Amino acid sequence: MEKYIRWYDKDKYLSAFMRLLEDLDPDVQCEVAVDIILKIPKIIEKDYEKFVKIVADFDPREYQRWYDKNPNLHAAVEALRDLNDEQREKLINQISDIVLRNTKELS
């Protein structure tokens, strides 16, 4: 029997980032999500039609993943998925300070 692996668990650093993000307060998750959404244009020249479609088609009743409960978080994670490894690493490095700062506050 093959164990299902989430797309972000294939990279140990991305997986660790997603676990930290999942454990944050919902308000902080939203802050990080908005930060991700705002930083993506600076990292790549992205075709936003697909991104806008992700946001427009969002229906939380259709999803059961932890990040689907918040439309901003859903859009940010889906946008992360569309980046290549180098772009994703650059973005995570830019926002990891927010995640880590808020993780320490929870401890």
C-alpha cells in the first residue's frame, strides 16, 4: 500500500515551513498568506489569470485541507505550488521571519 504524500512534503524545508504555518494563529496565517500573495509579483512575472481563477473559484465546501478554511491562505498555498523550487525558496526565505517570530511567541 502506497502512502499518500502531500505535494509540499516532498521537500523537507517546504514541509517544515508548512507545518509551522499550520500551527500559527489563524490571524497570523492570514497575515502570512497576504504577504505571500503580495510578494509573488516581485519574485516572478506571473500570469495572474490562473491565480485570479483560483481565488474566484474558491468554495470552502469543496475542500478539506487545513489551509482551505481561509481564502487568503488557500490562494497563497496554491500560488506557492505554482512556483518552481528556486522561486519558492526565495519567497519562503523572505517571509519565514514572520512565521518564526510568531512561532516563538506561541512557545
